[in-house]
Amino acid sequence: MNAIDLASLLCSRLCHDLLSPVGALNNGIELLADEQDPEMRVKCLELLAESARASANKLKFFRLAFGAGGGFGAEIDTREAQAAIEGLYGPERKVEVGWMVPEGRLPKDAVKLLLNLAMLAGDALVRGGRLDVGAERGQRGIELVIRAEGPRLLLDPVLRETLVRGSAGGTVEARAAAAWLAHGLANGAGGSIQLSPEDGQLLLIGADLPTQAPR
């Protein structure tokens, strides 16, 4: 799969995730235009505010995880990444986020990998739970750890396979675009991604990014 195919898949993922909150915005505007009852108008405005907030949070996250967010420097302020993941998974999703990244700045690709792995783990918490995100810079490079715990935790087998081994036969399903990007980021840096066995309630994802990629 080439870069154009990957860009298309990531755009499809972005559009899919934005369809619900943007559609709710449209519905809210239509209801507000026809509604005369003051209490119902207040509820419509609350719906619009919630949908607008969800859309903005998703865009901020995808900007960092998929795009050129954080500027064109070599490193990104990790506070931006923290705000992005906490905005994506908050009270509405019933996912409690624990941020354990002591570093103030990390290489851009490391932040992208961290966010994509966190998103995949967060999406696996179909009934909510806790998502812990950690990163540490050591002598050998950067180590990333994602821990997700909750009832009925489910990570699609296709995502597992793509994260660890990449594309099968050069093709990737749209739902696995983020997993393929994560695999490419780790592999391109000379690192790897490890996954805990299927458990149903606990998921651990680890990734190592050596200081210097092999030539």
C-alpha cells in the first residue's frame, strides 16, 4: 500500500468519526429553527454545544495523530498530546484517562505513534474503563506503553495483526488505517510493537523506538 492509499484510508476514518457529531449539529439547527418552546430551545442549544465540542475535540486529535499538528519542528509539546487524548476520551465516553508522560517534548513520530496506539486501545473499551498512556525516554530510545482495562474489552483481530505485522498482501482495510500507520511509524524508526494476549478485560500495548534507526 502506498502513501496515497494510506492518506485515503485516514481521510475515511476522519470522515467516519466526524459524521455523527456533525450530523447532530445539523439536526440541532433544524430543531432550533422550528422549536418555539423555551425549554426545548435550551435543550437544542445544549445539543449543539455538545456536538460542536465533540467535533472540535476529534479534529484536534486527528490533526496531531494523522496530520502535521504541532508545527514542522522535530518535536512536539506533550501537553498538546495530553489535551488531545483527554478531549477524545472524556466523561461522555466513560473512559478515564491516566497520563504518565514525564517528558515535556517528544519526537513528532513518537507522539503520533503514542496517539494512534492510545486511540486503538480506547476504541477497544466498548463499555468504558480506564486508559493509561505512558512514555519514557531512555538511553536506548523511547518506550511507549498503553494500558486499557474495562469490561468487555475488544480489540479487533485485524487490528492486532496489522499492528504487529503490517498489511497482508499489500492491502489494508479502512478500519485498520490507524493500526497500519502505527506499524509504519514503529517499523520506520527501527522499532516494534508488542501486544498482550487476548484477555477480555485488559490490554497492554508496548512500543520501542530506538534512538537511531538502522541504516
